[in-house]
Amino acid sequence: MNDYERAAERVDKKLRFYKNLMSYICVNGFLAIINAVFSPEFWWVMFPAFFWGIGVLKDFLKAFVFEDICGEEYRERKIKQELEKLSK
């Protein structure tokens, strides 16, 4: 995998996170309004917000925090390390 492909993969992960975050904010905001108008006594909107939030957090971690661990570079680096250990 060349540098361009690696950079494109990182950009794709970041774009996926931003798109998912925007959808999360818009849909859950709309659901919160519906919830407040029609059933303010029970905030059921917290359930989809929580579980979808787990997915948004996962995308964030993959795009910004663990980008070196989740990528192909990490795999190739670890294979090289294992080959070096085996050759000793």
C-alpha cells in the first residue's frame, strides 16, 4: 500500500466519522423534539441516542485515536517484528 492509499484511507475514516456525527445530531435532535412534544414523561430518546452514540464513539476512536493500530501499517509492522523474532 503506497502513501496515497494510506492517506486516502485515513481521510475516508475521518469523513465517515463526520457524516455519522452530523446524522447523529440531526436525527437525535429531531427525536428529542418529538419526544418532548408527545411523551415528555418518559425520555425514550435516550435509548437510540446512547446506542447510536456507541457507534459514533467507535468511528471517532478509529479515525483519530487508534489510527495507527487499526490500519494496515500496524499489521505490516507487527509482521516484520515477528519475522525478526523468528530469525534470531
